[in-house]
Amino acid sequence: MDEQLEACHYLDMLNLLHRHILKEILVATGLAMGLFIFVLLVGNALRDVAELVVAGKLDVWVFLKVLGLLIPYVASFALPLGMLTGTLIALGRLSSQREITAMKSAGLSLYQIAAPVFLIACVGMVVAVVVNLHYAPQSRVERKALMASALTDNPVGFIEERRFIHEFPGYVIYMGGRDGSIMKDFWIWELDSQQRVTLFLRAAEGELLYDEVNKDLILTLKNGTAEQRDADNPEAFGGEMPDSLFFGELPIALPLDQLFGESDRKRKVRTKEMTFAQLMERRQAELDKEAETGEGMTEERLKVQMHIQKNFALAFSVFSLAVFGVPLAIQVGRKETYANLGIALVIAMSYYFLIIMVSWLEDLPALRPDLLIWLPNIIFQSIGFWMIRRASRH
């Protein structure tokens, strides 16, 4: 009877400690994830769309929708970072307050203490798989479609007055003013691959429309002059005067590649924009092609398999970084949040650097980079479990 009571008391104590650790980890991980999502969201927004909002090219509602569609993408990075940081903060605080030592004195092993961490990491890993292979690529496609829709609804808004516009590849555009949808005083420089002016256009006015069929912006210049430079040596001004001609109306198709990526008519769906189901379809199509031709693994199949394995590996990093963080938090024992954030960033950067190094081997199919992409997880988990075993002995 005494042994049963003692066992029940031990289980109650274990459950109580697990709930305590679980609460600490959940709070710290949630706050860390929120911080990283915010930082990554702001960084991507400033890079991609904030300038368009400030310039009046996108309204605030579209901007907020774009931010919402960015969340799945940044969450794929915030999940492992948040899990690692939360582990370091929670266990580091418990260790610095000698609570971990007290738990070990009560007979708990380090694996038992870390069980709530492993549980949350496994749940986070499953969530990361779904995000990486479905919601992140899906939101990427929806974000581009939303941006393109904003452009087609208000194409005139993308040409600012009295500013040199470089967003359209191969062109520099300047517009002096506007009268409703009619824009006045156009100066346009057409550039070659070396960014030299090959054609200079000046027009009294112009009108901008969106071509639904060809997915292009059509700028129609009216009442202007065109000055053609020598294509071989456009910067030679010492010889004959450049050829000039007058025109009544001149349409120019402005490419949208730099604004929203390649236009729909010019590209197929990129690998990074495919969901898991689409990737598997593409992989099967390549396998069928290989069976017909009798060739080995095609470059396209390797690329698809590399992307699939990379997404799974990055999702698995939630668990790998948590395993690595458990003994580190207990041994370092820092309760300062900023110190744990710094440690987490250094560890995460090391992990992602290894991922990038393996990605460099994508052009060497003989080395099977689609399998080597798991190497960072193996390294971090091996070191993590080795450190846990080592810490358990002391």
C-alpha cells in the first residue's frame, strides 16, 4: 500500500512539474514566435510593398491583405526560431533559479524534465509541415495575384509625377503632371543590357491602360518625338546627330517582371509556389518522362525532390533546434531574454547556413543533395542528444 501511495504521489508530482514546464515553454515560445513573425513581417513588407503604399500605388486595405498573406511565409521561419528561443528562455530561467537542480534531486531525469519541450516541438513540427508544403506556397501565389489585381484596377497610380521611375526593366520614365487619366510631359529612356540609352522619347501626353490579353501595361504616347541612338555604340556623340522622328501616337508595352515577378504568360508556376500535391504531380510527370526516354534523374525532378525534402527538413528543424536548445539552456542557465535571443539567433544562423551550403550542391545530382539536405538536422539532433546524455550524468 505504501508503495502504491508513493507511486501515486510521484506521478502527481511529475504531472504537476510537467504542467509547470509546459506552461513556461508555451508562454515563452508564443511570445518569441510573435516577435519573430512581427520582425520578419515588417522586414518583408518594407522590402516589397511599403514603398508602394507610401507612393499611393496601393491602398491601405490591399496592404493589410498583403501582410496577412505574408504570415504563412514568415511563419515557416518563425516556428523553429520561436521554439528554440522559447526553450532557451523557459529552461534557462528555470535553471538559473535552481528549479532544474531541484527536479533532478527529486529523481527526475533530464529526459523527463524535457518531455514537455519534445511534445510541443513535435506538434510544432506537424504544423510546420502543413505551413511549408501548403499554406506558404498558396499564400505566395495569392499575394502575387492580389498585387497584380491592384495594378490592373488602378494602372495610372503606378506612375508618379515628377519622379524618375525605374521599376520597369529596360526603361526609365519621367512624367511631369496629370489631368485625370491623361498624363502630361513624358520623358522616356529605353536602355540596353548595359544600361545605356538606345532610344529617347518625349511626348506631350500619354495614357496608361492594362492589356488583359497579354498581361502588359500599355503606355500610349501622343504627339512626341523619338531619338534613336546607334545600337552598337549609343554613347558616341561626336559623329552624326541621332536619328529623330515625330509621331502622333506610339504604344509601348511596359514589362511587369520587376514589380510582381514574371508575367503569367511568360512563365510556368515556380517550384516554390507549388503545394505538396502539385509537387508530387510534377515529380510523377518527370518520372514518366524518364521511363519513356530511359534516362536517369532529370534536372527538373532533382529540383522538385530537393524542394520537397527541404520543406520537410525545415519543418523538422523545429524539433532539431528544440533538442539542441534543451541542454544548452540548462548548462548556460541565462534568465536574461536578450541573451537567450542572441544565442538563439547564432544557433539558427548556423543551422540555416548549413542548409544553404547543401543547396549549393543542387547542380550536382550525383551527390544526392535532396538527401543531404537532412544533414543539418542529423548534426543538430546528434549534438543535442549527446549533450543531454552528458548533462544527465552531472
